[in-house]
Amino acid sequence: MSILDYLICAPYSERKIAREWATVDILVSTAEVPDGIRPYETAVRYRGGEWRVIAAYHSSNDALAGHECWMATFRAGTRPDAVASIFNMKGLL
């Protein structure tokens, strides 16, 4: 099985770097992704809305550090709707 096959088939629980509630209505998830230009992403879900990708990383260490930074940002009062989404999909540019 190729790495791409693994990533496409791998459950979230195996790809997850971190997933936490920053506040009662802000969920932050950082995971390995099969379709990204960069293989790791942080996404945020605000008040049960759609997931929005807000950061992408080249390594799992960078992804964990980025996740922790986003958690601190949202816990300090920044609302996710004030943060721009990013584009991180292969083959669509």
C-alpha cells in the first residue's frame, strides 16, 4: 500500500495530531491530510458550522506547534470568523 493509499484510507484517529475545544464553541483540529500541498492542516469549526482550514504545515512538529498557537489565539478571544481560510489542495491551482 502506498503512502497516499494509507492516508486516504487511514481513519482520522490515526492521522490526528491534536483536537481540542479552545472554548465551548470553537473546536480546533490538526491532522495529516492526503490531499494537501502541505501534508498537515489545522482547521477550525465555530458554533457547529463548517470546518475551515486556517493553516498548513510541512511537518508534524510544525503542525503541533501551530495547533498550540491557534489554541492560545482563540482562548485569548480571537473569533474564528475573523481568521482567513487558506487553500491547501493539490492539483487545483
